[in-house]
Amino acid sequence: MTSRNWLRQQLSEGRCVRAIWLELGVPTLAEAAVWAGWDCVVIDNEHGVADLETTVQMVRAVEAAGGHYIVRVPWNDQVYLKRILDRGINTIMVPMINDRESAEAAVAACRYPPDGARGYAAPIVRASHFGAKADYLSTANDELFLLGQIEHRDAIPNIAEIAAVDGIDLLFIGPHDMAGSIGKLERLADDDAEALAAEAEAAILEAGKPMGTVGRPLWSYRDLKQRGHSLVVGPNEIGLFMEAARQAADDMDTQFDAQTPAE
């Protein structure tokens, strides 16, 4: 049976999904990313600038172009999760899941009673097509895909318990904050930082849970796929722009500085 959630369906078919970060909160760039070949984007509400309304516009742009999205929320916050869910966002990444309790809290915030504590306004929200989707209440849980971020040293001993929480669908390793938790921020190639990320990978695989991550200096994207990741998130749009803009500036300077051949 086809899943109601695109990401779950892709993983069930054994695909390693690759995605691009969107930090700037620009719907046109979200749409352009899909046309450029990214069928999945991560709309970042934690470090990106998009608010709730902008996020909805970005989702509309992505879906209109035939793409799919993950929204990373700012925090494991019941109020924000309720509001993002009401807007029809059903593939959600939650930062700093460090233990079973935080995983359970995230799931509870995303599910209606009796399975959770999500506030009810189903007939009037975008998620139910403003009441036109009569079966929304009975299908909401199946449409939801919840990614928990493992990004602190304290989470690693608890990975088995986190993975066992019903409703946590994928564990996403954040190597930068994880390295920061041992005083190695921006030093991902250090042995201790890499060992911590590798320990998290092994624990997630042992727990039998799908996992994802971002790039790390010692491994190519292909390597990460071969290490068992089902989701690999690559560059961000502002990084790509800055790289291209710097190169264009250097190219123009080179032309300006070139000596005119003597006549």
C-alpha cells in the first residue's frame, strides 16, 4: 500500500533521499531548487529566517513544482508543533532529542488525544483543507513523519530508548552540535568528534531505526549512504550563492587585472 507520507514511502522502497537546506525563507528559491533537481528540501525554522506564514508559502511553492519538504522546527515546543501541524506540515524535524522523555514529548505534541496532546481545531485549519478533508482526524497520524535530531553527547547512551518510541520515524545525526557538546565545534575532522558521530551511527543501526545526517569532512555523500544513512542533507542555498558570488567576483577581478596586450 502506498504510504500517505512521501518520505516514509521513499524509505520503504530502500531509497537514500538527498535534500538541500533552505535558510533564506524565499518561496521562489524553494521552487527553483525543485526545478534544479532537488526533489526534497529542508525548510529550516531553527536557524533560517522563515516564519510560519512564509513556511507555508515555501511548502506551496515546493509542492507546486512537484517536490517534497521537511520542516525543521526551532525547538521541541508543543505550541510551535501544534501551529506547524495545523498548517498542513506533516514531515517535521525536531532538534535536540536527547532522551526518551524528549522523544515522547515531541510525539505527544504531534498526535491528537488519546494518543497525544495536540490541540484540536481540525475543521478550520489548512491541514484538513479547511474542513474539506473529512477524514483528517483519522489519517493525521499516518501522514506524519517525525525526525528526531541526535546532536548532543548526552543523547548517545539513550539512542535505543529514543528509537523505541512509537512515532519517532528517523534519527538524524547533527555532527556540528554534537562536536560542540565535547568542545570540538567546527572541528569535525578531529578524532573525538568523528568517533562520537560514528558511535551514534552504530547505535542507531543497532536499534534498527532509519538514520540521516549532513556531510562530514572525512566522508563523501556516497560514503554516508554506504554507512547506512537513508537521508543525507547537502548544501544550503545561501552557501551555494556565496560560493558562486565569490567566484564571480574573483573572475571579474582577474579580468580587470589582466594586462592589455601591447600593440
